[in-house]
Amino acid sequence: MSPTGIEIYKFLPRTNCGECGVPTCLAFAMSLAGGRAELSSCPYVSEETKLKLEEASAPPVRTVSIGTGIYSFKIGGETVMHRHEKRFEHQSGIALLLSDNLTETEQNTKLTAFNSFQYKRVGAILKPDMLALRADSGSSEKYLKLVKLAAEKCQASLMLICANTTVLDESLKICAERKPLLYAATAENSNEMAELANTTARW
């Protein structure tokens, strides 16, 4: 959560010199909290204070980039937890959930619809950003077949939903260059998931 103006004020020199372009340090702190000023405008802030304020201002959730090229989008990285506090910088992604329990005909039908689907809302054209591919069948063969089909038929970002890291590893051999989102890490597989995520990040 971003620090308030009063919290920022405690870190400032409180000399009210005005060299930042604002009459008082308190007014400067309020401007910083509201995103209307830069900390570098104050010539008397120490490096230690800068580090502390940067840490305090860091987004509660780091920014994550999903996908590549024109189909990539970002989530997280917001400095507030609730939209009414401040606008969100990254729009929520829209995904189509596909299960490997569906027949191949059903999967193809949904993928075809996905590629052409869009609708207009409040003057904006909205369309899905991502395919969420879920392993429901318990069959690695069926899941890998779904991943391959989705990667071939759609250029959108991918989310691989599978707790079996061995199957995920095989899936990444099909689509790692697309930088898919991996879901989900558990207490049992967190180390393996982290290794897979690092492998994906190197593409």
C-alpha cells in the first residue's frame, strides 16, 4: 500500500525551504502521495530516505507480463488494493477456460469462436486476451494435445492450469516462447513450479 502524505512527511527534512517548488514540506508530501510530484525535486532528501520511500511505495503485487508481442498484457503492479482509491493502471485480462475433458470437436468450436469474438462496451472494443487451459482429465496425453491445439489455432496469451509439474514441463516444450502464465503453485510443488517459471522467463 502506498504511504500517506503524513507518513511521507516524517521522512522529509521539514525545513519548508520551498526549493521543491511547493511552499512547505507537508504540502510536498501530500503532492508526492497524490502522484503530483517527484521525490527528486527535494534536494535535501538522503539516499537512505529515498530507499525507504521507494520500498514503502512499492506495489503490493509485482507486475507480471503474460504473453508476447501484441497479445501480451500485464497484471499486478498496482499501488492500491481497491479501485476507488486510485485508478488501476493495468486492465484485467479476459480469458476463455478450456478443459481437456472436452472433445476435440468442442475444443475446435470454442477456439474458432474465441478468435472472432469481440463486443463493444462504453465505446471500447473488448475481446478475450487469454486461453486458460485446464487439466481435468488426469491424462497427460489429452492435456498436451489441448495445449498443442490451442497454440496452433490461437495467438493469444496462454495460462497453463495443471498441478503436475512433469506435464507442465512437457507443455512448455510446446509453448514456452509464448511466455504462458503457470497455475498453480502449491506447498507440494512450489520449488518445481519456480524452476519452470524461471525457464519460461529465459525465452
